[in-house]
Amino acid sequence: MQKKVLVIIDIQNDITKNYKEIIDNINKSIDWAVENDMFVVYIRHENLSDGTRTFKPNTRGSELASDLKIVSKNIFTKYKGNALSSQEYAEFINKNEINKFYIAGADAAACVKSTCYNLRKANYRVNVLSDCITSYDKRKIDEMLRYYESKGCKIISLNEFIY
């Protein structure tokens, strides 16, 4: 049996740009995942660098966005772009024998990109929900979708995911 997970990356209060355009789709994907007994995981970014203003630990900006549906306690914090850099998340994957990933979130050209790349490098099956990702620069999304495909990710829409 395949163990599947829906991974929501960095939908936090400091993602102020563009995420509102995809939040309904992300929440629909979460509903579908719950109805189909799929794991739902939330990845939070915290920025430990002194010179940054966003994703600072213990601030409202680092909290998950209030309009994001939270349906599990599977919330993991990362300090680098790649979600696998979270030891707790990597242990969760191994413990639950997860081998198929569905990716949603922000930023397509940064943390989503790094996570997809590293999941594929580890030979996991990765599906990117094309209408459940965004970027600070939305003009880069098509380029990022091509990049994900070039690394072996499958690009699917929300409708393909839920039907």
C-alpha cells in the first residue's frame, strides 16, 4: 500500500503576497486528503538570521495563516528551504513509510523548489499541485513547473488530485 501525504509549505502570516489567491484550493486539497485518510503535514519556516524581518521565531509572522485549515498536529518547523532539513519531518516520513508526496504552498521558486528537488533526489514520488502553489513573483511559476517536471515531479491540478 502506498503511504501518501499532502504537504503544505510555508502558508504563514509573513507570506503576505499572493497566497490568498490559492488558499481556497489548498483548503479543498486538505478536505479531500482528510476524507481519503491521507496524512496532512504543515511545514513552517523560521528565519534565524539576524538581518531578516520575516518568519522570526515566536512572532505572529511565523504562525500558520489563520485562514489555512489545520486538521492535524503534524506541524514541523524548518530553518532552511528544504523541508527535509527538519529532522522531525524526516523522522515522520520514515516512521510512517511515506513514499508519495503531494505538494502545495509558497514560495514556488524557493522552499517548494528546494523541497521538491530534495524529495526527488531521495527517490520519492512527488506531485506538485499546480494551482495550490504561489510565488513572490508569479511570473516564475510556469518556469518552476517546468523545473519540477525536469526533476521528475508530476504536475497535476487540484481537480486531477481530487477526482
